[in-house]
Amino acid sequence: MIEINNLTKTRIEEKRLKQAAEAALEEIKKTLGLARGKEAEVSLALVGGKRMRALNKTYRGKDKPTDVLSFSQIERGKKFVKAPEKIIRLGEVVVCLPVARKQAKRSKHSLLKELIILLIHGILHLAGYEHERSAREAKKMEKTQSKIMEIIK
């Protein structure tokens, strides 16, 4: 399940973003060890450059906008299956539309495809994937991201 908050004036295809999020959440349910009947939920915020710059400065100490940030609502080290609720709220993925637009242009694909890539990347971070820890972790995350992209083609 995904909630989308577009805080920009740019119109986006929410239906495709929701489909991508659902595919990503289905794939990582195995990784999360969610019990049968449990659902994972995430929210997506699409923001402008100023807001992303402020978030990046506050949370990462970097005074510039970045493409995507993930804010987990899961306490690290806790098992996902122990939550009593039927819905496990993973957290929020924040994507900077101007940065995504530049990256899409550089990669020669659509803004929508770039948003999907960044959304999946952010969801994987919420699920505990981390590409900055080691080359092995980066490869694992990249493999899962590629698998999800193949599913949603």
C-alpha cells in the first residue's frame, strides 16, 4: 500500500507509481519476513529542490538537494513479524522532482521511469537494504532493484 503526496506543481502518473510500489513491497515482503496476512505500507512525498535541500542538510549534513531520502519508521534490530497490526508502516520516501528530472534527462529515459527507480530504491532502504555499507550489500540491493524493475516492465 502506498500514499502519494505530490508537493510540487508537476503532474505525475500516480497509478504507475502505485503499481511500482506494490511490486516492490510484494518482493521485499519475503526479505522482511512478514507473516501471512500482514501488509507493508509506505508513503511517497514528491518535493522541490528547496525542500529537499533543507531535508538533506538537516538529516545528512549536506547543503544541497539529493535525489531520494528514506525515513524509516521501523526500529532497527526489531523483527517485523512481531508487530500486532495488520499493516506495517515502513516509513516515507522523499523524492526531489528537479533532481529526478535531471537524472532522467542524463539517463535518456522518462521522468516517470526515474521516479519509479527512485521510489523502488527508497523502499529498499526502508526494508533495510544499504548500498553504502559494503560492495556485497550494494550488489544485493542492485540485484533486488533490477528484479523489481523487470517485474513492472
